[in-house]
Amino acid sequence: MESIIFSSNIAQDLDVFLKNHKFSKLGVITDSNSVDACYPLISKTLPEHSYFSFSAGEVHKNIETCSQIWQWLTDQAFDRKSLILNLGGGVTGDMGGFCASTYKRGIRFINVPTTLLSQVDASVGGKLGIDFNGYKNHIGIFNEPEAVFISDVFLKTLPLAELRSGYAEVIKHGLICHENYFESLKMQDWENQDWKAIIEKSISIKKEVVAKDPKEDGLRKILNFGHTIGHAVESFYLDSEQHLLHGEAIAVGMVAEAFLSRKLLGLSSLDLQKISDFLLFVFGKVSISEEDMDYIMRKCFQDKKNEGDVINCSLLRRIGQCEYNIPVSGENIIQSLHFYNNLRQ
Ligand SMILES: NC(=O)c1ccc[n+]([C@@H]2O[C@H](COP(=O)([O-])OP(=O)(O)OC[C@H]3O[C@@H](n4cnc5c(N)ncnc54)[C@H](O)[C@@H]3O)[C@@H](O)[C@H]2O)c1
Ligand SMILES: [Zn+2]
């Protein structure tokens, strides 16, 4: 598994790492926001290098941008002994890692994730890839970076909405694996968190799950809690005027799937209430109309992970314990969206 370095001085720690590793050429792949917000924090101490910055955003996580990156690597004569440093959020890590892993059959790369989401989620587990013709993460591979450097210094420039989006995955980690962790999050004023401690804890939870099931044959599916309905909500809002960040959609999905957990796995009503109260407190409420519910339900069934007319979800038996492959019907999903809609903020 990748080695993760928690860094209190990112420029210095990268410097030490790069001095101890041999490479013919260093290239930095970053996006148009990270190049302003994050690159200056490391650029002065980096050895000689060139960088490539692509337009920020999920819409650019595609084959056209990969083509530009591969062309840049070619123009700059990167060879098989080169090293790539991916600096940015999950889009940069997923796409930069994918490009490095396929260029000349694969060159080494390191990741410096700069969003909370990419630090607690995308940095672990070796999934790399891009979107293709509207299908999210449709083309990709599993491959590990040489190292991942995590520093909360990058979070200072991150827009609050992006920070909150990553926080949804943090809450998820508590809900699926660690009751005390979830409770400790609930106790805090979420805007004044000890991010370093949170990132370390969340990464340790994800690492433990991924180590037991690297290719998602079983247990790793628990990381999808909130994501069956959450992804459908996310793609519904992609097609509409209002835009939802990933974590904002997953927050809706976690409330709805907590309802399904109560109905199908016996999650207690107290746990259900704790989950929905906290998620609504952090994320507020999205309104979902009757027609939208039907669309979202149908989207759930289009999910590539599912077969037939029931979908398998990962649901909670209690806070801190998640089970996977629980069959859920379309009617169940509609009921869960009604439950969400009827909650009072
Ligand atoms: N590989 C995995 O296991 C995995 C897991 C979860 C998510 N992902 C992927 O990660 C992506 C989402 O990641 P994300 O939320 O980091 O998105 P992102 O990379 O688009 O970053 C979000 C926004 O923040 C900006 N940004 C990044 N760092 C910043 C900083 N320090 N200061 C100011 N602005 C900054 C970016 O330019 C972007 O506009 C999705 O494509 C998702 O599929 C992958
Ligand atoms: Zn997610």
C-alpha cells in the first residue's frame, strides 16, 4: 500500500524525499486553482522541474485533458525514469496518476492532495481514472503512488463549501467503522476542527478497509455507504441549474440510506435521528420534488454496480457497523427520499 507521510513542513519534507530518490526529470501536474493556492507553498524548494496546469473542475477530468498531459510529457521529453508530482484535489490525483501510470507503460508519481476530500478519501486505495462520455470514473486503473504527502496547510485556502464536501466523507468514516469517532465529530463546532487529527483518523479507517479488500470484492463496499442514492442525487443536480458538490449529495444519500438501514437492518431510531440531525446541521437541506424522486430512483438503478431490479447497498446495523450487499427496491428508495424531504431542518 502507498506510504502516507503526514507533513508539518510540506516544502521541507518534499525536499528530503526528492533528495533521497533518483529520477531523471521532475514534472508537476496541477490545476488552475491549485497552481495559485498551493504551488507557491512548494515551488521554491523543489528541484528543477516543469509544470503543467489544466483547467480546474470535474468537467476537465477527461480524455482531452489526458491527451494534453501526455503531449506535454512527450514535448518535455519525460522518460521512463521521470517522476511526476500531482498537486491538487481528487481530480488532479486521479487524472495525474492515471496519465503517469499509462505514459510509456507507467512512470512513478507522488501525490500531494490539497483538498480535504482528496486527503481523507482519494489519497488512499490506488483508484485512478477519468470520466468518459458522462460516465464517472469510467476509464481507469488501480496503481499506487510512490508516496502521498498530507498537510493541512493547504486547507487554509480551500473554499468552505469544498471543506464541507470533504467533511461528508469524514462523517461517513465514523458512521461505517467507528462510533466514538462519529460522536467526537458531533461534539465539535465543525468549523473549528483539529483537521490534522481528523485527517489521520479518517485515513487510518480507509486504509484498514482497503487493506482487507483492495479490489472491492466485498468489505470495501462499505465505503459506498450513502453513495448509491448520493451519486444519483449528484448526477440529478448535474443535469439541473443548481449544482451540488459531491459531499453535499452524499450527505443527502447518507440520510436516505440511514433511513433504509432502520427499515432493513434494524438501525435504532435514536441512531437514525442522530445521523439525520447532524447531517442536516452541517449541510442544510436540499429540496427534492416528487418527479425528481422518480428520476433519482431510476438513476440509482443505472449504477454500474447493480444487477436486476434490486440494488445492493451498504447499510448500517448501528452507528460504527456497516454491512454490504443489502438488497434495496425502487420503492424503498422512494420511501427514503420522502423521509428525507419530511425532515425538519
Ligand atoms: N481515487 C479515489 O479513490 C477517489 C475517492 C474520492 C473521490 N475521488 C475523485 O476526486 C474528485 C473530487 O475531489 P475534490 O473534491 O478534491 O475535487 P477537485 O480536485 O476538483 O478540487 C475541488 C476544487 O478545489 C480547488 N482546490 C484544490 N485545492 C485547493 C486549495 N488548497 N485551495 C483552494 N482551492 C483548491 C480545485 O481547483 C477545485 O476547484 C472526483 O473526481 C472524485 O471522483 C477519487
Ligand atoms: Zn464519496
